[in-house]
Amino acid sequence: MTTESVLINRVRQAIADSTPLCIQGGASKSFYGRTCQGEPLDVSGHAGDIRYEPSELVLTARAGTKLSEIETLLAANNQMLPFEPPHYSPGATLGGMVAAGLSGPRRPWGGSVRDAVLGVKLLNGRGEVLRLGGQVMKNVAGYDLSRLMVGALGTLGVLLEVSVKVLPRPADERTLVFELDDDIAAARQIAWGRQPLPLSATLYEAGRLYVRLSGSAQGVQAARVAMGGEETASALWAEVREQTLPLFQTKQALWRVSLPAAAPAMPGENLTEWGGALRWIVSDEPAESIRQHAAALGGHATLFRGHDGMGEVFHPLPPAMLALHQRVKLALDPHSLFNPGRLYQGL
Amino acid sequence: MNSAFQAALKATLPPQSLLIEAEALRPYECDGLSAYRQVPLAVCLPETLEQAQAVLRICLEHQVPVVARGAGTGLSGGALPLADGVVLSLARFNRILGIDADNRLARVQPGVRNLAISEAVAAYGLYYAPDPSSQIACSIGGNVAENSGGVHCLKYGLTVHNLLALKVLTMDGELLEIGAQSLDSPGYDLLALMTGSEGLLGVVVEVTVKLLVKPERAQVLLAAFASVETAGAAVAAIIGAGILPAGLEMMDNLSIRAAEDFVHAGYPVDAAAILLCELDGANAEVSEQIMAVREVLFSAGATEVRTAQDEAQRMKFWAGRKGAFPAVGRISPDYYCMDGTIPRQHLAQVLRRIGELSEQYGLRVANVFHAGDGNLHPLILFDANQPGEMKKAEDFGTDILRLCVEVGGTVTGEHGIGVEKLDAACSQFTAAELAQFHAIKAAFDPAGLLNPGKAVPTLHRCAEMGRMHIQGGALPFPELPRF
Ligand SMILES: Cc1cc2nc3c(=O)[nH]c(=O)nc-3n(C[C@H](O)[C@H](O)[C@H](O)COP(=O)(O)OP(=O)(O)OC[C@H]3O[C@@H](n4cnc5c(N)ncnc54)[C@H](O)[C@@H]3O)c2cc1C
């Protein structure tokens, strides 16, 4: 029996028994989101079958394929996943990457996971296998249900296969560092954001602003001269992406706050990425007050680490939106089998 | 029209916002696919959110279907009215509500024209990237509904990649805020789901778009080839070399000559195909890339490579491409525009096959398309006044779309299914997939009143098609476009 038919049978059995399933890939992001109540469904064995033609800029593989395997293959062809996804552990899979929908340092410039997803093969809650989207750059036939899977944390179905857009690696990449107070660093980033500079990542922490430039050798060189600063090592970007920096080792609540890039600082900001659009805060403030503050600035707050998995992790939705989410969920998963409660309570 | 229904609309809308006379309805009877025509019951042109909400609630109460309409430039009949339905025009939602240069975004109403956004933000050194050829006319609301693309999608993405937030009315008049001015909003990605949903899930009443910083420099190269196959291979070679052009467009000989006669772009009229390759970025970067691309083009077999000497010539090169559809319209009484997308590696093979089909059907084809994305626009030339030619053109089109699906592509890259490609969609989706789409529709619009009958074929229709196929009979074909 193929690994796919095993999964189909498991889901059909779960429909018959009304047993909810907790889908698990490499378990690298099991801390993310609420606790799922149900029987484990291991999808990491459904791996491989990589179809990749570099000149197409598209890669397709089974959802259990390890992210590290994919990135090694891309690097050998001088290409990359443009959204720089975090792994968090060596087991990270392609399907988990899509379900979590987390993008790394390049996100504001290179796009997000959902921007790159072109299609998925999905096992829905009726036990049917659907091909949604495709393997081409442009496709407007049918509703865009493949991008809907990104960040849904497995609540809409079992991902069997994913097609993503990939990009050439930049010919040159350099990291600059500037010693700046926080308000000056913020102003500087806003000003740079309005200039045609080859930015591909920023990080501000404790008086230091790091900036990565990516592009052709001459383009990067020109920007480097125009911007000033000192050149520094580039290992930092993997450290912030993988959260191996000391800040992320906290036992306290770690908040991931998404704001308009030019929004003023939140109280207690520890680290800023994405040109100002992503702020990390370690804080014991009540969730309510952090969320209100983020919402007032036009953003939202996720309780990323340091929670018990029982309360709401993601920013609560207004009632009409939550009701719509529930209807969308039932359209794909009518028996509420997949990852119940992982994204929101009651979803 | 039911008098209670009419009275309710009259009580809600000012007189200038409600059209019911046959003469006033006429301009709304079709979109850019003018072979399909239908006069609606009424056209509502609300000026406020409250009026739009009220129209939807009245229609829901009276079970009257609603077709949203932007500028009516759609090419698949998405905005085609229904005989027993109302057209909800967003034409008066035409204000730019706010520009936030520091956050590089603009909040606009759905009736704002695509190009008007870039014009309004140009003073800040910003622009809105997706640039459909219809950008002087089409509305941003229509762009959202179709997930429209343009010649710069290869590098900058489609509409879906350039949106931050939408305000949407559902059929019961509820206002939903989807997305935000910040990135990666919580919950399901309904922003992606709404984009390209062809007006079936909700009515877009506000759009927040992402703006980009204008590149320091943009430069275009024009390369000539002795065959379409070598031009197709050159496309793969450029991308294989690790270069991502801002735009990469191909035209074949018939379209080159038509465009040249029309806009005098300075195209090499003897070439079998040309590629237009735009490079943008920092000055130094563009210089470096021009050299690299020239080399790739020559080694891929280009017979000639020209670099636009100045901005005026760059605009000329593009004018030929952007004017290609009307240009082809001048050399044939009618043409039929296809929109399939294929994996680029099959470009040469598919173009060759289209050429063979062209001979087989005895109809000319002009190929002008987004080569970088593999999005084909074969224009089938025909004369509807010649008996049988329309049907031939339609069959030819069906063959092309089937070919696109066979090589792993799709029947529509950017124009949408609308009413035009409902049958073609049957060949792309299984019954379970179609049923899934209908379930999603019902989650948003349980009464099924928003643009019913468009975008997703019924299972019944596809089953009928299948049956007819087996009998080997002629497929039912609607009248073909004349535009
Ligand atoms: C000469 C020409 C060139 C073109 N070139 C391109 C091109 O390069 N790329 C491309 O992608 N397309 C192109 N198009 C197609 C067309 O311009 C696009 O599909 C465009 O986005 C349609 O916008 P519109 O405002 O005219 O929408 P309409 O035609 O009015 O409507 C299109 C669909 O959107 C729905 N809709 C409209 N407004 C709303 C709203 N506010 N809320 C919900 N639903 C809504 C309608 O119900 C309908 O289904 C071209 C068309 C022409 C005539």
C-alpha cells in the first residue's frame, strides 16, 4: 500500500469512528498554536517524490519531505525558498512549513510562504483527494484553496503534496551593522524603505541595527557605499530565523507582534525584524493589554512561546469572522476531524 | 420586476443610483466579452457603504441574484448580468481614501482605476505593481475579483501578492475586514481566497494595496529570433542563468507585424519571434544584468538584440506589446483570446502544436504572451460572418486549453473562468474538486445569490458534457466574442 493510501484509509476510518486527528509532520513546530485534542496522525512518512526543474522555478514534493532536503537540493542549483522558512528542528517538513505559514527574515521583500505556494494536493475531511491550484505561476481556475492552507495549522485537511515557487539565490549578499538608538534606527528604516535599496532583512536589538543587502554584486556594492555602516558576519540571520539567539530561550511569554512597519514602538519591545513590521516582546503583561495595544496600532499579537496551549494563542477574531471561519472549516472538514482547537478554540 | 422589490430599491437609493429603463440598462448588458449579452432587471450604483449594504439586504430578502461590476473590461463574462438579477456597479466607489508613504500602502475604493493608483502615488516615488494591459480602464475591485496580472508579474507578482486588506460585504450585508495594514493576519488566509473569486463570495468595497518603491532604473532589451522554439528556449536560459527579469514577454511574427503597423514600435518585422526583457533595479545592477542577458540571448540563438536607447524608446517597445490585442483586432474581423498557462519547459512544444492546429483548422493564430510565467494568449483569428468559422475557432480554442491542461497547466492564467470557460473548467477539475468549490461558495453565500452560475461549473453541466463527449456529438457552444 502506498503511504498516500494509508493516510486516506486512516482518515476514512476516523470519519467512521468520529475520532479527531492531530496531524504531525516533523513535530518541529508543535509548540506553535494551541494544544490539539485527538489521535496522532503521523504524515512524516509520506515523503519524497521531488519534482524539480530549476528553469521552471517550481518545486513539488510530498508534504512529509524534510525541509532540509529541499533546501539542500535548491542550494545545489543556486536557488532558494524566497521566504526563508524557519525549521526550529531538523525534522521540519514541507507540509509543516505550509501549515504553520511562518516566514523568515526575507519576508517583507521576498514574500511569504503563502505568496510562494502554487498548489497543493489535499486530503479533505470527506476522505477525498483534491488537487488545488497547480504547478504554474499563474492560475485563476477555481477558488484559491491552496493558499488557504497556509497558516491554517492543519485544521482544513491533510496536505499530501505541495508545489512552491522558488527563486534564484542573489549573486551577492552582505550584512551591515549600525550602532543607533531605537528611535533613530526606526526613522532610518522608514527612510530606507522609501528608497530603491536591495534590502533583504533587518534586525534591531539593543542599540544595534543589522541590515542585509542582496542582489547583483554591483547593486549591493552601490547600496553599501550609499548606506555606510560596518560590514559584519551573516550568521546572524540563521540565528534569528531559528530562534537560537538568547532572547528566544526565555521561559516567559514570548509575543510575536505584527505591525505596520512604520508604527511606533510597543512597550517593552526586545527585538525588531522585517523593517519594523515584526516585533518580538518578552512580557508578563496580560495578554489582553498586549493585544489591545497591537490592534490599536493596526496589527495583531501572537503568543508565540511560553504558554500552556490552553488559552488563545492567536489574536481573537471578531464574531462575524469567527463564524465565517467555522463555516469554511466545515466546508472542508465537515466532521471536524483535523487538528481541533489547534488554531482557535472551537475551530 | 416585482413591484415590492422595485419600491424597496427606490426607497433606498437616490434616483441617479437606480437604473431600470431599458435604454439605461443597455450599456451594462456585457463586459469585455461582448458576444454574451444580457440586460439585467436593474442596475444599482450605490454611493455609500450603507446603500450598498441595503441593496444586498433587499436582494437577499427578495431572493434576487446580484452581479458586482467594476469597469466591465473582464474577458470571461464574469460581469455578465443575469436576466432576473441586479447589477451592483461599484463605479461610484471611486475615491482614493488614503496614501501612507511610510508604510508603503494606499487605501482605495474598489471603483478606482488600476492606473489611477500609480498616478496618485507617483509623487512619493511609489507605484502599484500589477499592470494589466487594461490598466487605464479596469478597476482595482475587478482586479481583486480576477486576480489580474500584468507584464511585470514575473518579478512583482499578481494582484494577490500586492494586497494587504479588503473590506467585503457578504450577501447579507455584513461588513468583513479581511487582512490588515500589518502582515500575515491571524486566522485563515481569506484575503487569498477572496482574490480571484470572481464576485461569487462577497462584494469588495475597499482595498488596501501594497506600494513599491520605483526602481532607480528600468531598461528593456528586444531580442529577435528565427523561430518561436529558439525564443522559447531563450526564456528558460535567462531564468536558468539566475536572472529574474521584471518582465519577459514574447510575440510571434503575426503579432509583431500587426503591432508594428499599429503603433510603429520599431519591431523587426522579419523575425519569427521577439522577446521583450525588462530589467530593473539599482543603476549598477541593471547595467550588470543587461550585459548578462545580452550574452544569454545571443548564445540562445538570438539573431539581434537591441537595448532601448532612452525612456521614449523603452515606452515604444512596450507600447507595441501592450497594444498587441487591438493591433490584432485591426487585421482580422474577429479574434478569440485564450489564456492558458503551462509549465515553461513545454513552451516550444505547445507553440508548435498550436501551429499545427492552426493549419488543421485553417485559422491564423497570433501568439503574444507572458512568456516568463508561461501564460499564453493565443489570439485565434476568424470571421464570424463566414459560416462555420465561429465554431471552428471555438473548437480550436478548446483544443488549445485541453493541451494546456495535458502538459500540467491551467485553462486560465489571469482572465478567469467567468461564463466563457465553464466547459473548459470541467476538463480541469474532478467532481470532488468542483463539489469542494461549491461548498466554499455556500460557506460565504448560503443563498447562492452572488454571481450565480459563474466561475465554477455545476456537476450537472460537466456530467452533461461528458455524456455528449461519449456520443461524439457537437458540444453546445455559445456565441463567440466580437471585440
Ligand atoms: C484590452 C484588454 C486587455 C486586458 N489585459 C489584461 C491583462 O494584461 N491582464 C489581466 O489580468 N487582465 C486583462 N484584461 C482583463 C480585465 O481587464 C481584468 O480582468 C480586470 O481585472 C477586470 O476589471 P473590471 O473592473 O473591468 O472588472 P469587471 O469586468 O467589471 O468584473 C470582473 C469580475 O469581477 C467582479 N467584480 C468587479 N468588481 C467587483 C467588486 N468590487 N467586488 C466583487 N466582485 C467584483 C465581477 O462580478 C466580475 O466577475 C484585459 C482586458 C481587456 C479588454
